[in-house]
Amino acid sequence: MTTTTRTDRTGIRGLRDLRERPRGDDRGQTSVEFLGMTPFIILIMLVLWECALIGYTFSLAGNAADVGARKGSGAEYGADAACEAGARKDLPDAWSGAARVDCGRGSGLYEATVTLKVPVLVPGLFDLDIDIDGEAGSALED
């Protein structure tokens, strides 16, 4: 089988027999390159997921501190216990185990500080020792 390649300017450009393949062609090269890059692609995905976990931890710490401060400022009795229970109530299991909650009265405010440790997606691969603090205050109710 013979193919002909035509161009607008010159007409017939060349003839080539499709049954004869040139030696050293690069069939499958894309597959080999993709397989070589797969570990790097997976590593990048893990790093991006860990960055998402860090951002989510910031959000959780701020929300937990806010809820704790509101519960503590509105409690008639046992404000510290109400603050701590409110701060821990909605935390997922991966964050609640190592959470530290500090509650107390400030000048006209009831303040809460929640410290969360960022969970690791793959233990042993990454060893992040990052603590995220969330701070909030709520006006004291009389």
C-alpha cells in the first residue's frame, strides 16, 4: 500500500510505503514516560491533599474557638466546662484526639483558644508537627 502526501504549492510531495516501518520508531514512548512520571504525580497529589488538610484545620480551629467562646459567655454556671464541651462538640475524630481547649474570662469578653494538630494523610511519609491555633472572644452576658 502506497500513500501520497500532497501540498497546495508543489503538488505531490513524497511517496511512502506503509508496510515498511522505519527502524527505531518510538511506539509506546508515551506509555513509558507516563509510567515513569506516575510516582511523582502521586506524590504531588499527596502534598496537595496535605495542604488541603492544613487549610481545613485552620477552619476547624477558628470555628471551634468561636463556638466555645459563645457557649462559655452564655453559661450561667460552669462556663469553662460549657466552653470546652462546645469547642469539642463538632470536631471530627482525626482532630479531636489531640485538641487543646483553653477558656477564660478576659476584659469584658469570654475568650477561647483551640489548638489543633494537623493530621497526616500517610503516617511515616510526612511528619508534620504543625499546631494550628484558633482564637475567639464573645461578649460576656450578665
